[in-house]
Amino acid sequence: MNSTSQIGNLNQHQLEILKLFTRELDENDLVEIKRLIVKYLADKITKMADEIWDKNNWTNEDMERLLKTHKRTPYNPKN
């Protein structure tokens, strides 16, 4: 698939972000922008986790219990 056909699959928000990059960026700018995006997403996830924590009235003891709970699917050699 070439880049022209991939652009057609982008939504309006993604296209807006691409418009911001019409000027040439140096490597440092690109790295900094990536850091900003990662920080934004990390903050968003932390906020969501905090909301769930508050909604469930969890304590530190609950977190310790969750950390020690094994809910893995048992190994199946047929898979």
C-alpha cells in the first residue's frame, strides 16, 4: 500500500496533526514532539486509572492483593 492510499484512511484529527508538520522538523523537534505525545497519553491513562481507583474505593491493601493475584490463562500446548 503506498502512502497516498494510506492518507485516505486517516480521520480528520489525524489530518489536522499532519497539517502542523508542513514545515521541516529537525531531529530534536521530532523527539520533543514524541515526548509530549507520550506524556499526554501517560497523563490521560493515569487520570483514568485514578478515576477507577476512586470509584472502587480501593486502598493500598487492595493494590497489593491485585499485584499478587495471578489471573493468567493456563498454558495450553495445543495453541
